[in-house]
Amino acid sequence: MAKALRPSLLLLASISLLLLSCHFRHCCASEDPKISSSDAAAVQVEEDELDEFEDDDSTDELHQHGKQDHEAEEEAEEEEDDDDVDSDQGWGNNEGDGVAIDDKEVVVLTGKNFSEVLLANHFVMVEFYAPWCGHCQALAPEYARASVDLKGEVLLAKVDATLEHQLAQHYEGAEAEEFTSAARQDDHVLFYQTNDLKVAQLLPFKKELIAPALVLLKKQSERVSHFDGKFERSAIAEFVFKNKLPLVIFFNRENASLIFESSIKKQVLLFASPDEATSIYPLFEEASKSFKGKVIFVYVDTNDTDLAFPVLQFFGISGEKPTIMGFTAVENGNKYLLEGDLSVDSIKKFGEGSLSDTLKPFLKSDPIPKKNDGDVKIVVGNNFEDIVLDESKDVLLEIYAPWCGHCQALEPIYNKLGKRLRGIESLVIAKMDGTSNEHTRAKADGFPTLLFYPAGKKSFDPITADVDRTAKALYQFIKKHASIPFTLPKGNESGKANVDDVSTQKLDIEKVSEEAPKDEL
Ligand SMILES: *[C@@H]1O[C@H](CO)[C@@H](O)[C@H](O)[C@H]1NC(C)=O
Ligand SMILES: *[C@@H]1O[C@H](CO)[C@@H](O)[C@H](O)[C@H]1NC(C)=O
Ligand SMILES: *[C@@H]1O[C@H](CO)[C@@H](O)[C@H](O)[C@H]1NC(C)=O
Ligand SMILES: *[C@@H]1O[C@H](CO)[C@@H](O)[C@H](O)[C@H]1NC(C)=O
């Protein structure tokens, strides 16, 4: 119980931080344009507060709190809308009038005793309010109740911002406003504000600390990042964006959203077993420092086969030795392979190449077959250019999967077609196993996919052969789209007889429906 107490206090403090500032912001904006913003500051001064960043549990909770803050804020906004309706309807002003609020547990603070009280208490929540502010009045009974509930745990205090100008300014200055505004943009990071030197002293500031200063703390390596930009919302938000992610994300289910939901689309991945990682990981992490906020660095433990296998398969690598791959996480994004030595320099160069889109895409590929003189040519990732994109040939390519039933049904027909068209120099009938080979110019929308690449037009998208899967229909399709006209070679009997042979063999049995069926990818 005692252990759970501290994080729950943090939760309360952070929710309230936003709630209060929200209430106050609205009423001030409508009623006193001179005071543009306010804040409640939740301040905690004990050293072990920072130690909690070490603690896994507390960090996980912190993460959630960020989200709850937003929900709380939204609720607060809704409440306020309700309030507005009430007063607009003019049903008299019931708010606060005549209702005695027992807020004797809420401590009144002024500029004179503010710091003293903050120092003397573990947690202090301060509400800056204006007496004329309707939303502050509405909050008062809640605040009073909370002060009783939290007695002994959190001290709830209030400062009349209309009287304590200097104090209020300190917390509501332009910088605090920029900070608060940046905080609203990010629901994964908790934002705290303090004017307590003791807190600052716990942080490794290199030079003398000059306020306002901003640091970002995280439990992963690096731990502390110092902000040295201009105190403006955009600069603060950018700083947070760049520094909030760990240098390297450890890939697992729990962390997957950090990778896949990020707005950063460039990724560099290290595949290695824990043993291999002992020497490579430090290099990987060091290199990642140059790419904060630009490239996500991910470590995949290849010993964890359940987790690693689909990733290895996606990238088309074995994972037998430490491998670094790049990926652009967009539709049909390219993969890249870091070839050669793995060093800080080579990884950095690889990352830069990924950013400038100057890397050569890596294609999944089976080995290029040594012998490839059948009627149906074998295409793999690495001979795709040579065979399919040869401008001097009309090429029909079937992309199949070994396990796909429709592909198996097509095979004898396809072989027959290849055999019959054998000897036509300008024409290639080819197939590619789409599960272990790929090329950016070959998009399969299921298996089998039949694509036709006419000679001389290889820079255009291929034509999809959406015809019956019969030798006749395919033959007619080729005849229609081939750039280079051809005639069927004479068979042993007569050429004519052979075409008829091909077309009359009742291969239409394979035809299942008007739309040629496909297996899912
Ligand atoms: C702080 O000072 C004000 C004004 O003198 C006083 O009313 C208030 O009770 C003081 N608060 C504390 C906690 O001493
Ligand atoms: C990912 O998960 C591991 C193990 O569950 C954890 O130790 C690590 O801190 C998590 N976060 C990141 C960003 O890697
Ligand atoms: C990883 O797998 C290899 C080979 O199976 C094994 O020798 C090694 O001990 C494993 N390492 C860990 C940390 O599990
Ligand atoms: C023609 O017949 C011969 C022998 O009967 C055979 O070896 C050859 O493969 C046939 N050619 C074609 C194109 O079918």
C-alpha cells in the first residue's frame, strides 16, 4: 500500500495540474484579458522523486498518466461548456452564492510565505485564482473537498493571482505559457514545473543554472537531456519529440506501438542474438545519437524466435549473423541492407543514406538459378531486372505462392502455355515465388497474380492479366498486348492444330468464377 502511494499522488498532481489550468484559462480569457493564463503548480521536492525514474513500474504509470491528463482535460472542457449554457440561459446566478464552503484545509499563500511552505511540504498543489472568476468559484468546493481527502498527503494551497501579481507572473509568465502549451501537444510525456532549487540541484547541470531551464528525464540510457533552445512552444515541442524516445527501442509486443505509431517513418534495425549484441549494440546505440527524432533505431533479439521470425521473414534475411537493415515505413516502403563492416561510422553513413533516400533498395531474393532454360523462366528478386525489365522482350510473369491452391491449379496450364510459345525470341513466360522474392515493379494483390510487361514500355506499370485462367485466354491476352508481333511456331503437325489443341482442351475446368480467384497474400 505504502509503495503504491507515491505514484498515485503523482497521478493526482498531474491530472489536477491540467484541470486547474484549464478552468482558469477559460475564465480569464473571457473576463480579464490582461491575465492571459494561469497554472497550478504541483511541486515536489524530495530527492527520491527523481529516483523513481529508475523504477520500471513507476515509469509505466507515468506514461499512462499522460493519457489520463488529456481525458481529464477534455472532461473539464465539457464541464465548462455546460457551465456556459447555464449562465447563458440566465436562470439567475446560483453559483457559489450563499453556499458556505468549508475550505479551512486549503492554505492561503502569499509571496512572503510561498517558498517556505513549498519547502516544508512533500507535495503542494497551488491554485492560482481570481475571486471574480466563475470557474474558480465552481472549483472551490471540489478543491476544498480534495484538501480534506488529501490531508496529510498533499497540501492544497491557493494564491489570489489578482493580489499576488509577482508570484502569479512567476508561474504564468510567457515561458510558462509556452511550456504549458507544448505540454498539451504531447500525451506521452509528463510535464512538471517547479521553482525549487533543490530539484534543480539533483540534475547534472553543467554550467550554472539559469532559469528558465528545461530538462527531459527518461529511464533509458541518456537519462537527462538539456533544452538549450528558445523558450517557445514549437522549440519545446520539437525538443520533447526528439528526445522522448529511447535511443534504441527494444522490439517486443509491448513496445511495438512506439515503432509503428510513430510519425518517424525511417527505421534502422539491428538483428542479433543477445550474445552477439554485447559487442554490436554499443556501436548501434552510439550511432543512433545522431538521428534523434529523425530515424527510429530498433533492436530485434534473434534468439526470441516467436518474435523475430516474422520480422526476419519480412526482411528476407536469415538472422544467422548480426545484420543491420533499414526500412521506410510507408506503403510499399523499401528495405535496405547495411553491407560490409558494422561500425559506428558505417551505421551512421547508413542512417544518413536512409534519410537522403540514396541507399540501394534491398530485395528479398532466392538465389539466382544456375540453369534457367525451361519453357517457364524462373524469376527471383535479383534477376528480375535482367529478365522482366528487359526492354527487348514481352514478358508475362506469374507471381505465386507455393502453398496456394489456385496457383497449383494454374501450373499445368501455365506450363502448357510456355511450351507452346517456346521458340518465340521476343516473348518470355516467367514465374516468381512471391513469398521469398520481391521487386518494387512487381506488386501482387494476391496469389496468383499475372502481370504483363510489354517490350519497350518497361517504365510503365505492367498490365494485369485479368482474364480466365485458360491457355487460350492467356494466349489471346498476350497476342493483344505484345509490343512485338509474333506468330506461333509450327508444331510437329500443324501450328493451327496446336493452337486449337491448346484452346480446346477444356482447361476451362479451372475457371471457378468470372473473377479469377486468388488466395490471400
Ligand atoms: C501566508 O501569509 C498570509 C498573509 O499573511 C496568511 O494569511 C496565511 O495564513 C499564510 N499562510 C501560511 C501557510 O502561513
Ligand atoms: C521495451 O520492453 C522491454 C522489456 O519488456 C523493456 O525493458 C523496455 O524498457 C521497453 N521499452 C523500450 C523503449 O525499449
Ligand atoms: C541464443 O541462442 C544461441 C544459439 O541457439 C545460444 O547459444 C545462446 O546461448 C542464446 N543466448 C541467450 C542469451 O539466450
Ligand atoms: C516434335 O516431335 C519430336 C519427336 O516426335 C519431339 O521430340 C519434339 O519435341 C516435338 N516438337 C514440338 C515443338 O513439340
